[in-house]
Amino acid sequence: MANKVVVLFSGQGAQKVGMGKDLVETFPRAKALFDKADAALGRSLSSVMFEGPDEELTRTGNCQPALYLHGLACLEVLKEKLPELEIVTAAGLSLGEFTAHSAAGTFSFEDGLKLVEQRGAFMEEACNSTEGAMAAMIGGDAEAVKTLAADCDVDVANFNAIGQIVVSGSIEGVDKAVAGAKECGIRIAKKLKVAGAYHSRLMQSAQDQLAPVLVAADISMPSVPVYSNYNATAVADSAEIRETLEKQVTSSVRWTESMQAVIAEGNTTFIELGPGKVLAGLMGRIDKTVKVYSIDDVASLEAAITELG
């Protein structure tokens, strides 16, 4: 088997009703983690995950802790089935960076869960108090997208993969960017169905609220390198962890650079833990030479174990 693997965790938007239900029904360790989450939050997050409705799960204050819980439950059962698996690096897309830190022991499961619930609530509040939008720019040069975003007074939210970049900001600015994309050599520009302008200056109030929460958090050095979305490098100390998790709220997610840096370290086997295969799809655009296994339910877990084992 591949003895050294990198674990990757999903970001907001990957959630789906029913996530984790079959894991809980099949594995006592997954059930124990879901029960622990419900107890820590003082509410039944698991019911929202299993039963929805979709609009309730999609709420930022719910989907962020839901994805965190689901990703760590997937990891828990993977480690139970393959105890010899050696995790050498962790990373996560946006919200998934918190899940990666928990997986690496930066903070406890419960502390991380409460952090992401608060982060989600702060961001939901920022969405409700601003009028923002996001748009995907497909097939364009990164410099062209940066220039277009600056001209339209919006921010570049995500460098997700080569030729797949997202801009974020005011509705007017994003509409202007979509209208002007073709002139900049961008093949496709389309608005995304989101609640607000994530990873833009319109999230500043959320970042300001999250900062003191991170200062008060009990944070340790992770047991394996955890890559920051903000710096696209592995974090070096607890002060940098706090800073990068704070600044990430309004800054660009530098996923392409992060994955290229992880691959440059010699890593060739990745395991995506979270609903769907979003990160595997992005990796296919970043570097086709590496292998990504996606795990989000019992069937995909068993398939990955067969190959990894």
C-alpha cells in the first residue's frame, strides 16, 4: 500500500443532506463522534446533516460545522480500517483548513467544532449585513483575472486550480467582472449560487469577530505539516496558525499553490475526506500525475481501502 498519504478536507459548498448517515449506522466510532458533536454544541447537528432540509444544512452556521464533523468522521473510520496508514501532511479548502488542523492535533475535536460553528455564524451575519456575490472565472490566465478583479473593485477569492479562479465582492462589481471577462481572454464567467461574498473585504466583520476567539483558543503545534490557504505554506508556530486562520476569512484561498507545494515535497498519494469529489477534480487540473482517493460514505471508503490496502 501507499505508506505515506496527504489528507485533504472539503470546503463550504460540498455539503449534502444525508452526509455521514451510513457511516454512523455502520461504525460505532463514527456514531461516537457525531454524538460528541451534538453534545458539545448542545443541539442536534446530526439531524440537520441526515434529514435537512437542504436550505437549513446550507446555512453557513450549519454547513461549516457539518463539513468539519463529516471530514473527521471519515478520517476516524479510515484510521480504524487502515491503522498502518501514515498521514504525513494535511490541508483543507477554506473551512477545511480548520478540519485539517483538528486532524493534526492543533486543537481538540470539540474546540475546533466550536471554532468553526462561531466562524460560520460570524460569516452568516456578514452575508446578511452586506450585498455580495461571487463568480467563477474558467479558462483564464491568473494575471488577467487579477487585473479584471482590480478594475471592477472586487477581490480574488479562490485560486482553486489552473484556469479555475473565483472573484468575490459587491454584486455590482461581480456583475461587471462577468460582463468584461471575455475581453480579458476568460473563456467562461458565471455567477455562483452563494449567500454572500466569501473571502472578500465584505467578510471583514466576520474576521474581526473571529480574531479574539482564535486568540483565546488552546492551540498546539500540529503533529504533521498543515498548509495554510493564506500563505500556501506549512504553518510554523501557534502565532502563525492564529494569524493565518484569521486572515483567511477575507483573503484569497491559494489552493493551487498549496497543492503544488505539497506535491513538490514528494507526495503522490492524497485522500479527500468530505462529500463529493471536488478536491479530486481540482487536483486533476493542478497535477494529473498524483493519485487522489475520495471518501465520503461507506461505499467509497471500502473502495479506497481495497486500493490502498
